Amino acid sequence: MKILKLTLNKEWFNLIQRGIKTEEYREVKPYWITRLVHQNILNNGKFQHFDFVQFTNGYSKTSPQVTMECKGIEVGTGKAEWGAVGSTEYFIIKLGCEVGRKNC
């Protein structure tokens, strides 16, 4: 089981936790390329596979957390209402249900 751990501000954390925001964005920059894309010849630049995404609201040991299913990663422009800016290209991390939540 592979988990991608990300930190969010309260606004985006709350929307994801409530199941409203179903994508998370990270700019296509060297740091995120290293974390999200396979860097060896055998995988030919394909995205890493993650089973879950664990979001933390802040940097404290006691900060709230929520874990969501990861439905995959793609590159695109994203939605402005969820934080994407103009024609900026992002890694779009597709989210499924919250782990342990019923009725999803």
C-alpha cells in the first residue's frame, strides 16, 4: 500500500474532507516531478502509483488528517474554484472516497 502525503490549508482540506473537492493540484515543477513521476527508463515517465492520499491540515503533530482513495494522476489545467490559476499546468491528483467512509 503506497500513500502520498500532502499538506493543505484549511479551505481545501475542508472541501476534500466533505467530498466536494475531488481533485488536488500541484504545479508541474521539478520537486513534484520527482515525487509523482517515475524517473527510470523502464517506466518511461509514467506517474507513480498511489493507493491513498493522506491530507494534513497544517504542520503540527496534532493537525487534522483525512485519507482518500487515489484514483490516479494526470496533467491538466484544473478548476479555478478549486485553486487552479488560468492556463497553468498542474499535476491533477484524482480523489475517490474517504477511507472508512460509508455511502460513498
